[in-house]
Amino acid sequence: MSGTSLVTARERALAVLGGEPDDATLRRYLHGIAGVDAVGLEQRAAALGTRSIKTTSKRWALDRIISLIDLTTLEGADTPGKVRSLVAKAVNPDPADATTPRVAAVCVYGDMVPYAVDALGGAHGDPDDGLISVAAVATAFPSGRSSLEIKLADTAEAVEAGADEIDMVIDRGAFLAGRYGQVFDQIAAVKEACRRPDGTSASLKVILETGELVTYDNVRRASWLSILAGGDFIKTSTGKVQPAATLPVTLLMLEVVRDWHLMTGQRIGVKPAGGIRASKDAIKYLVTVAETAGEEWLQPHLFRFGASSLLNDVLLQRQKMTTGHYSGPDYVTID
Amino acid sequence: MSFLEYAPAPESRAILSLRDHYGLFIDGEFVDGRGTPFQTISPATEERIAEIANANEADVADAVAAARRAYDRTWSRMSGRDRGKYLFRIARLVQERARELAVAESLDNGKPIKESRDVDVPLVAAWFFYYAGWADKLDHAGLGANPRALGVAAQVIPWNFPLLMLAWKIAPALAAGNTVVLKPAETTPLSALIFAEILQQAELPPGVVNIITGAGDTGAALVSHEGVDKVAFTGSTAVGRAIAKQVAGTDKKVTLELGGKAANIVFDDAPIDQAIEGIVNGIFFNQGHVCCAGSRLLVQENIHDEVVERLKLRLSTLRLGDPLDKNTDIGAINSREQLERIRELSDVGVAEGAERWSAPCEIPENGFWYAPTIFTNVQTSSRIAREEIFGPVLSVLTFRTPGEAIAKANNTPYGLSAGIWTDKGSRILAVADQLRAGVVWANTFNRFDPSSPFGGYKESGYGREGGRHGLAAYLSPAPIGQAATRPSLAGPATTKPIESADAAPKRARRAATTKGSKR
């Protein structure tokens, strides 16, 4: 898949901002966006969480959740063997049921990309074609505390090794210090580093690490900033900081991409990551996506779950719907 | 398939064990009424639910007499602590039977089950819990030591929140030591009659609460009965005015909670997404059948178009349909009569030059339905900006400055509630200070809590319900000279075991046992 081209992104940012993306201009713009009332936002998220998804709708939702998962392993202990196991699970999530859809992507550290690409073989490609993408975390993930040169090299190496998607982290320190221009420039530079020699580009997911931004106003501003700087996706969390993805934060980010779409016609993706383990919770996210951004967002280029244990819970629910019986953890595979 | 066409998720009606015929609940037992019985129907399907007894003047007299007996012999002699025990018991039983009550309420009223389940019934329990705690602390209600109950309270409630309005009326009345004759609305008697069964289950002494059903003439007979010491009414301003005339010159105390045409004021610095939710919740909650509904949207002119556009997008996602489906957002209009009134006033709006926009919803064939509707280009002189529509219809007006917003908000014969949306805390305080409305919500709307007083200015009525203030409607200060000398009836000094207060509880227990065998 190819992301937005850098030139148009920068031009559009200039047009939207009405000036160079320096600290002052960005501050004026981001602080001019309407605030978020925390109580109201959380009430709305809770209300969406009470939708009752049954029978055929549930069946559809479970399959759709699987096809939206970035199956993830991000451990210091990751090995080529672990990645091969993860890939096998991604390709064939439920060996007992061939109708089970594949996940959208596997998500690994940059140095594991070659092993993932190798293990996928012919299954490597665009999720729209029933294939599986490789996503790599980059830019000194998870803290982002490194020089720009190293972040760019990190990104370029992963893209060169065959990554289709780059999950970068923003510099939360710079954001909280009000150096919005620096955050913008880094995202724009990483976006440039996503470009391949043939002119195509890896898709860029920008991780806000909402657990470190803390306030909903910050999350909203960081979302706008990331989109203005050229991110193709905005992602909640690294999974290394608590709280990770929550429904209110995801709702808020979906409101931003909805508003961006109304304003520019461009669709930006959203990826909640970390802490979504149960099918029941994942269904609440689908409801929130459909009722906020719209149902057309429920496709792999516009919505993803960053998760590892979620897949098995969905498979158990799926088996239950098929057979009418609950089974247990020994009836789904560990990766 | 479309995911958003969620598969049906209906709440089961199997939990209800309804009778085919309901009598009047007088002196702890169900008795036949002497008027012509009437049917209660489900407004969503027009299907008959049950036959309901109709109380005539003689029945009203019986109910008032039962309440007087219970007051004289039992309830006024009981300690506050023991009254509190009964109220706690009722609250717990409401919680235990919450699902049943929610299903009955949605069936009879037409409101979505998610509202009766998540709002109405939990608040009913909260109201009884709250006032249960007050029963033995009346010395601190603000009327000095040893305040006195008034006696027999006649209470007439509307159809929009049948059970919640019952709780608002009965809980403080009983806590303060009064006995009650309550008349639910003609179109929504069901949950009150199930509540009567709960009273039997709670072994409340007979006659302390009497529930009589019937139409307006039953209510009029009750209110004008000379054995009544206190009248509490929630409903339309027209009926409220008639009641005020009727009781003028008597020594009956009156509280009236009447209509409203609340302004929901949205400033240009409002948290916009939450404001949209608040506008929706303000006027489309309970199909707009809310006396404190935010039916006049006052939006700052510079964000008018954006707000209206976002509102239309949001309204397009509302789901209208079967009230018992757990995913329904907008249920049925309570009665054909009300539907006609909403239609009539909407047509007036169009004739006056306002622009009507209705959410695209499929309207079911049977039952009474009205799609969520907003009117733009509404002027302050329009009837739809002046009169209470009591339906899912929002009138959008604009303002330029805070002063203009306040002036327009106050320019109404009503004054029940108002809403303010802004990120600026100082503005919230400054504007709220100048709004003549009993309740002002800031960055939220239609939130209720038993500890918060509720009531209106001007034609929205008088008196307050809820909180410590709500007790004042059911108490009078001790006669001069007696406050300090006579021991409080509410205090623990005269506590007697519940059973010894009267022989009557035995009968209540019997009734409860009979009922118990059915469940």
C-alpha cells in the first residue's frame, strides 16, 4: 500500500495552517481547535459500549475484527523463531476452520522484518488482496528518545527490509514542551524516509502514546498535528505505557479523522493498540468506528487493532458461534 | 450486509407476569374500581396490555380515608428510623426487580429499554435510598427541630417518566411521615401497579400508599377532596393552573412541577462534539417527552452552520424503533393525542417560515412515531420557540453576545431548566447567575440526582423536589413553643418495633405471601 505523497501533505498542511509549520503557527492552530469535555466524552464512549451486538451482526463483527488485527510481538526476547510462529498464526489463525479470515498485518521490531517477510513468502502483500502486510515499529520505539538521524536510519532500514507499514512514535517531550514544529518536522522527515526507491511509500502510523499525553485536549491536538504532518494513521499507544488504548481516546481520535475527512476529503486511519484483549471490547470499538467515522472505516487501510492476545479470544467466540459450545484455551493455538 | 443495521436485540418480555386486569390499590389491597375500566396499550404497537380499573369519587374517598387511617394510627406514630427501614426495603426491591420494571415501563410508555434500564429504574432506586436516609434526620431538613408531617398527600403524576415521577413523589412524602394517594397517568399506569405489588412485598403498612388509576376527572376528584392536606402535581401548565385555582382558599399545601421551554445555550468556544451530544440528549432523550428538555437551542451565530451540520450528521445515526430493542435510541410517542399535538405544532413551525429537517428513519406501520426533527430559521416570535411541544422537535435560534443569549433564554413564560456550553468556567458562572431557571446544567444536560433540588420559576411551577429542599414540600415547622419541648417523632426516642405499631401489617404480610406464591 502506498501512503500520501509528501509533497501534497506538506502543501496541504501549509494551506490548512496558513503559514509555515513553526511553533507559533502550529500553536495558534492547534489551540484554536474546540476543547474536549472529559465527562461528556467518556459518557458518549460508555453509551456506545452498551450497544447489543447479537447473532448475524456478531458473526460479521468477529470476522471483521480478525481481518483488522495487527498481530504483534514487541519483546526484547523476540527471535526469528518467534516471528515465524507469529507469521504462521497470522496466515492461518484457526487450523480447525479454513473459513477464518487472515489478520491484516504482523507488527514487529525493525530487525525482525526480514524474518517476517521471509516467513510470509507468497502471503506477503496488501490485506485488500487477502494478503498480510509487515508493519515495523521504528524511530527508537517505544520512547522515541534519540536523535533524528538515528530515527530516520531506523525507519529506512525497516522499509528497505520490506516493511509495508512504519509505526513511528512522536517525541512526547517536545510536544509537552510546546515544540510543535519539531514534532511536525520529525513526522514529515520520517514520512520521507518511508519512501522507497521506486517512488512508492510505506504507510506511516504515528503513535501518540496517549498515556503520556494524559489530557484529551493534548490527544486531540497531537492527532491534528500528526495528520497535518502527513501521517496515514494515528495510533494510540506503544503498548509499553499504561493506560494504553481506551475507548474514549479512540472515540476522540475517530472524531478527528472524521472532521479531517469533512474538511479535506482525505481518509486517515486509526489504530488503538494495547490492552484490547476481549472480543466484547473489540466489538465496542467497531461500534464506535461505525457510529463516529462511518462504516467505511471498518477496513484494513482505515482501522486496525494493535493486539496479540485478542486474536485467540475472537477465535474462541467464533468457535462458540459455529458449534454452540464454549471450548477453552487449548482449542486455539499459541503463537 | 451493513454492520450498522444491527441484528435485533430485543429484551425479553418473559420476565413480566402481568395480570389481565388491575384494580385500585387501596388500603394495601387491590380492589375493583367503580368507574368504567379502561385499557392500557403499548404505544409502539397499539396492542392491548391490560385492563385498568377506573376510580370514581367514591373510590377516591375510600383511598383518602385509608390514607388518613394509616396516617393517624400507624405512619405518624412510627419513628423516622422505622419509616427509613421501609424505604430502604422498597429501594432494594426496586433494584431486585429492576429488569421487570424496565420492561414494563418501556412496554407501556414507549421509551427505549436502554433508557428505562440505565436511567429511569436506577434513579427510582436512588431516590428511595436517598430519602430513606433522611427519614430519621428531619431535624436537619432546615425547618428547625421536630418538623411535622402534613398528613395525607394527593399526588398526580405524568406519563413521561411514570415510575421515576412516582419515586420523586412518594419517597420524600413517606420519609417526612405523610401518607399518600397517588394517581398515575391514564396512559401509563402499569409500572405504578407493579410498584404496588412491591409495596405488598415490602410489607408497607396498608393505606400508607394508595394508588388509584383513572383519567383527569379522577385526578380532579383527588386534588379537591377535603381530606387531603397536600397536593403535589407534575404535568402540564394548564392543569397546574386549574389545580392552583381549585385549592386556592383551602389550607392545602401545593407544589407544582409544570412545563418548560428550556434554552440550551452553545457558545463558540464550546467543546463541540460533547455539545452536540448534549443537544441530542437534551431534546431527543425520552422522545423529547421531558419537561426540562432543551427544546430551544440558542447557538452563537458564528458557529450556527457548523453546529447544525454536525447535528444533522449525528441525528442520522439515531435508531428509531422497537422500544424493547436494546439498540433503540428513539422509542414511540406516548399516545395518539400527543403525536397529533407534535404534528400540529410542527406544521405551525413550517407555516411560520421555519425550515424543517427530519432524520431519515423508517417509521413503523403501527404505533405512534415521530422522527427526530430540527427547525432552523426559527425566530423568537415563532410559536415553536414559545410553546412546549413535548416531543422530539428542536428549535434552533441564534445569538451574538452573552447578554443577548441570557435575554433570549429568559424570554419565556417558563423557567424550569437551561444549559450552558462553553470551555470557559468564568462564563458558566456568570451566565448561570443570570438565568431564571430552576436547574442550570453546564456542559451537560438532563442529568438527575436525588440530592439535587429540581423545580421551576414562573409558569414552570413552584416548590422543589429532590434534595433537602424536596423535604420542605412535605413538612411544616413545629408549632411555636413545641420544637424544643416535645420529643421528636422522627427521633429514636419513640422507636417502636415495626410490628407493634399497628395490627395492620399482618394483613400486608398476608397479601405479600399470596403474591409471593405467584413469583
